Amino acid sequence: MSKKALITGITGQDGSYLAELLLSKGYIVHGIIRRASTFNTKRIDHLFPIDEHESNVKFFLHYGDLSDSSQIANIIYNVKPDEVYHLGAQSHVRVSFDIPEYSGDITALGTTRILDAILKSNSKDKIKFYQASSSEMFGRARPPQSEKTPFCPCSPYSCGKVYSFWMTENYREGYGMFAANGILFNHESPRRGETFVTRKICRAVVNILAEKQKYLYLGNLDAKRDWGYAPEYVEFMWKMLQSDKPDDFVIGTGESHSVREFLEEAFAYVRLNHKKHVKINPRYYRPVEVEQLIADSSKAAKKLKWKPKIKFNDLVKIMIDADMREAGLEPIGKGDEILKKHFPNRWWKSD
């Protein structure tokens, strides 16, 4: 009998990769999406069956919203999943300062709605729950940050994630639920949203190369992050729920690089001078900035054999090659070579 998984945030970067991973493992995958006037399923369109009436269809979508507890409860009751991966949130940190109430409702209370729906579904002992926690919860805590580092959130987004972390712990300890927190540090890919700084840089580099854009406007170039490759992190989400007991894990590469380093690496890869094209716009600064995040993933390395294959320089090449291909340009190819080397039999669709 195939396992059933339910994914919130399935149309996002992580959700799309996770859906592919689970399908490759024989799961029946259900996803929750918001009803909108425009299509927002680009990352998962290739997963839809050619014939929806086929008897072996294993991919289903349900309309729902993290602000609607009754609909969330109905979906969980009807799907009866074995595993729930809660990836949905208002996930843009800078935007959370502009819409703090909405960010709290979706990012924080949305988690409570799902946990409570699981608890009241009469399947709390059968459903395993994964909470997508964030390195932003550490905020200004001194790096490197591990599971023992106190949280110091510096944005409405990260405050919501801290709330969700502790609610996950609360339902685990109070009701005996299998509920685990994955504290993932920044992880990127060609599927990263175009408003996030790494993808914004990569797309701009390609557009400048194609003479479709002249300048790239950014905020704080000195912020340092621990950047990894999204498909690897998604595999670890799944691995966490295959354990006998629920636990919390920090996941990252253990390296920290600034936004400035990222843009320098990206421009250098296509032999462009970033100084001619990058301008600073104060509107992209956060009211409160997180200066440096570095993961201490020693617990995950010891208990679940976590060892990332893709590090910073390789990540930039992978993303630039993919954006060049999407723009109709011939990729330089080093990123493609890296993927072939480390993932010769990769389970996700080539980006």
C-alpha cells in the first residue's frame, strides 16, 4: 500500500522538489494550493497526469488556505495522510515587515491550525508532521547556530517561525504526536522565487548578458548567509520523518558568504564586471538586519548522516546555467557538469 503525503506550500521551491521526491519513492502526493485568478503552478505542472482519469494517478491538489481552519481540517480528514509536510508560509522576510499581521496569521497560526486538525482527526498517532522552521529564527544570535542556540528573531516572519517551532514542540510533548522541526538554513535552486536575492541576482546577470537589463538594484550587500542546494535539503525533510522518534535538526553547509560574494561570483562566472551594473537602493534594506548565519549541523551529521554535496561556488554556477537556459542562451555548462557528477541519477526534473 502506497504511503500518502500532504504538502502545504507545494507550488513553492521546496514543495515542488518534495513532491517529485515522494512520487519517485512511490507515494501518493496531495498538495494544498490557494485559489487564485492566475495560475501559480509552474513548478509542478510537469507532475500532473496526462489523463486525469487514469487509475494510477498519484498526484492530487486541493484548494485551501492556511487561514481557514475548517478547510484544513476537512482536507486532512479526507486525505488521511501518513505524513504532513508543512512548508507553506508568507515566506519573504522583507515583505513581512510590510504586512506583519498577515505574516503572523499565515506563518504562525497556520501551523497551529494544521497541528490541531491532525490532533482532532483521530489519526494523531499515525500521522507524522514536519514543520519547516528557519535559520531566520536565530536572528542576531552568535554564529555558528545549532539546536542549542537561543532564538533571537529579527522580523515578523522569523517571529512567526519561532511561534511555529514551539507549537510543534508543544503538540509533540503534550499529545505524543510525531512532530519534527527542520531548522533549514538558506537553500537555493533555479526554482527559487524571483524576488529572493539569489535568484534576483542570477536573473539579472543573465538579462544583462542578453542586453535586456542594465542595472541590478540591491540592499545590504554585507549580510552573510549559509547557502545550500534545495534538492538536498528536501531529501533531508523526508529522512527526518523516517526516523523512529521525532526530533529537531539544524541543516546547513557550515559555510557563510555575503550577498556581495554571491553577486561577485555570479558576475564573474559570465565574465561581467559587477561594479558597472550593481546599484544600492535603500528600499531593499530591512528595518532590522540579520548580519550572519552559519549552521552547526553536527547533530544531523551524526544521527542522520547529513553531508551536503553542493557548496557555495557550485550553487551559483548551477543557478546561472539554468537561468541562461531559460533565457534561450547557451549555458556555460560548469553547473550542469557539477550536477552530473554529484547526482547522476537525480530524481527531480532537470531545471
